[in-house]
Amino acid sequence: MKEQIEVLINSGTSQLIFDLSNVDFIDSSGLAALVSGLKKVRALDGQLCLVGAKTNVMEVFKLTLLDKVFIFFPTVEAALENL
């Protein structure tokens, strides 16, 4: 995932939306990839939004305090309206 994020950013994309609605588990590697992507898009004055995080995935973000760092939306449409 980290490599794919870099490909998108290197191609000029600075607005990213990740739909987590099908994600049941996230570990430190997944969090690290998202944090890395967030830093890179912020350097380009962009945004990285997360959509549809399930309760158990959201708990991981809360435990690591990353819920204060990322922007969460219930749907892709809501995230698109924010961009």
C-alpha cells in the first residue's frame, strides 16, 4: 500500500481518499503506510481522508491517537464534498 501511495503522489495526486469499509483489521504496517502518505500529501498542501472505518479499526486509530491526525468520513461522497 505504501508503494501505491507513493506512485499516486509521484504522479501528481495530492488528494487521496481511502475507503476502509472492507477493512476488518489494521496493524502498525498499515498505520505507518497511511501516516507516510499523509505526510507526503500535506507537503503538497493536499489531504488524505479515510472513509467508512469499522468500529474495531477505529479503535486502533483511537488507541494510537491517530484519530486526531486523520480526517474521517462516513462515505466517499462526504469525503469528496470536503475536498
